[in-house]
Amino acid sequence: MDKKAAIESLEKYRQELYDLSDQIWMYSETAFKEFESCKALSDFMEAHGFKVERGLGVVPTSFSATFGSGKPVIGLLGEYDALAGVSNVPEEYQLHAPNGKSTHQACGHNLLGVGSIAAALIVKEYLEDHPGQGTVIYYGCPAEEGGSGKAFMARDGIFDGLDAAITWHPSSINEIAGTSSLANVQVRYQYKGISAHAAGDPEHGRSALDALELLNIGVQFLREHMPSDARIHYAITDTGGKSPNVVQSYAEAIYLIRSPKNEQVQELMKRVDNIAKGAALMTDTELNKVFMKGCSNTVINTTLNEVLYKNLCELPIPPLTAEEAEYRSRVNATVDQPLTPKPHILATMTMEEKAAFIEKCKQDDIDFVFPLVEGPAMGGSTDVADVSWICPTAQVHTATWCSRSPGHSWQNVAQGIGSAAKKRTMFAGQVMAASVIDLFNAPETVEKAKEELKVREPGGYKCPIPKGVMPQPTV
């Protein structure tokens, strides 16, 4: 079986994979609670001839599925966690689903995990005819949203044997991820005070809520004096009660601190820590800091990106039916913000090319491939980054959603169970599988990619999550 035949072999698995994607969409389990999703995916892989190992390191909802032998060893990364609180799909945009349930797979991870499985199945078909040419390992990676599951796995050495890793993400465009991502840490700040009658005995009260408010105010002032591409977000998770005539004795918030590089995040966290300590001193309360998780910045690998890009351009993007196109048009109309190409892509074009490209991006469905251009860090974060420090890693995006789809939105929830999204998921699987097969046939490319990683980050990987910190569900 050659590469072309292996890619075409996906057809016999298509309906199974569509059903599996719908199943994960229905479960919609949040970070570190993906027990049903993990079981469904790992059972599927075991039933299809992969050697499965469940509960990797300290992450019980993770697993690996291995097929083949020899080198290179290529990893395929899959995710399946959902986001809480994003299930408000207007009735007229809901697609048919079992029980008519509208869930919160607002980042398309039901598609992501299954798309990488599609790639693994294709590669297995190829390896069955080419024994000893290499090994493929599918990694079931939980808690990308708010949990940094891959960073915990990386800390425990789960990815250490890989020669390269490939993954993908649902998107509104077709591209290879040519930009880095923001490193981050997530910290819980807890204040303990003394309750008292707010009117009759205020002098004996020590308000934890006051401390929390002062922490937030202090961070607002910090924003003027931190790098412009850094970000600090927070969620107040406990205000201490609902009685205004009682001095609140407990309050807490979770802070997410981001910056383009790991070391910058560590420095910024120290500054937030000092503000938190200052708030405790000002209010005579006790502060407890709980480090929750962290993830690194992505290390771009041009060598691997070029392999993925070649296959993304060569394989045909599945066209939409008239019904699918009409639905995308309706969903697109619910979003005011048009698709705006990233500045680093436009910077490579002439004025005429730029105008034409911007106009082309106005269509409801992006049925073309964006140019491969490396640029600055994107605004978000991903724990794929921690894998990218350990081995060469590359990521493809395919247009599973209409062009204006916002991140983490009901629009993504609604489209995630549709036939158009699932078609483009299979396309992503084919692009990844074709790239893995190319790497099996060109081990020198793998070695080149590994050398590039050493040049880009000669110091090697240091996990941002300290030893002893355990995975912590936040929902």
C-alpha cells in the first residue's frame, strides 16, 4: 500500500469516526473529568488494533495508543475536553443531535481528538504493509482548556521517546500554525480573614474580600508597567458570602498570567505575588497561594511546518454541499467581526495582493490555504507548546467552522456536530497522516527537524509546573 492508497483507506472508517465525534460532543466533559470521553476513544483505538496504555503519569484521563515498530517514532496529539458555560446555542441554529442536546464543545475538541485518530488509522494501514518502517503513537491528552494536561504529561516524561509530534486544531481557515503561543501560569490566591458584625463590631473584622479587591486593583495598576504582549486574566471564585452586614472571612480568585516566553511569565508572576502579599498586609489577612498549572511558549519548527504545508496544499479541501454552505452563511451572519488576516501574513504581500486577499477572506467558507509565514506569538496559549520543547512539533488548522467564528463561542458549539465540520476533520487527519508517512520515508528530515529544535532552544525543556503539583479541575 502506497501513501495515496493509505490516505484513501480512511473512507472505510469515516462513519465510525463521525459517530465517535458526535459521542464526544455529547459527553462534553471539562478538564481532568473526561472519563467517558477517554474511555470511548481508548476503547475505539484498542478495538482497531492499537496497543493502549491508560492513565499516563499523574493524569488519569490520558492514554496512549501505539502501532508499528522501529524509528522514527511519531506522536499524534488528540484532545477531547470541553469548556464550561458555552452552551447557549439559539434554537434556529441547532443541528440534529442525539437527544437534541446542545453542549459546550466550544473549541472543537470533539473534532480534534477524532481527527488525530483518523490520521493514526491511516498510518496504521500504511505500516501494516511496511513493517519496521516506524512507530505511530496516538496520545489522548485531556485538559488543554485551563488544565495544561500535556504539560503534566511532559513533566512526567510521557513524550520523551518521540522523534517528532504532529497535531491539528479546528479553525475557520486552512493553514499551518506558523506562530508561537503565550506561555502561562495559573494561580489561586486565597485570603483568610476574621468575620464580624459589619456595623456593630467592625473593628474586630478582617475582610478577605477587601484583600481580594486590593489585589485586583493592584494588578490593574501593574498593567501599565508590564510588556505590552503579556496578559493577566482573573476569575473571582469565592467572595465570602452574600450578607453585606458580615465581614467576609474568606475570598479567593484564580489568576491566569501570560507572556511570550516562560521566563517572562515567571517574572510577571513574582510581581503579582508581591501585590497579593501587599493586599494581605494592608488588610491584616492571611494569604495562601496555590500553584495550579502552567504551560510553555510554542517552539516553531520550520522543517516540520514545510512537510505539513506541502500536504495541506496537495490534498483537496472537501467542498461543501449547498445545504452546508447555506448553514455556514447563516451562522456567519450572527457575527459582526469579519475575518481579518494576521498582520504578519499581510506584511509579505504587495498592496494589490493584500487587497485581493482581504476580499477573498470575506467569503463564508474559507476553501483555500493561507500562505505559510512565521510570525509573532498569537494571543492565546496551548499545552502543545510543552511537547514542542521536547521534540519537533507542528500543527495544521482546517476550516471546520465558518470564516467569522469567534473562539470559544456558541457558533463553534453548533457547527461542531455538523457534516461540514466533520468533513474538514477527516481532511485534517489525511494531511497529518500524509506528513507522518513522508517522515517515515525521509528520516533525514526528522533529524533536520531535531537539529533545528536544538538550535532554537539549546537549553532544553524545563517544565513550568513544579514537581508535586497535581492536576486540579477548576469546574
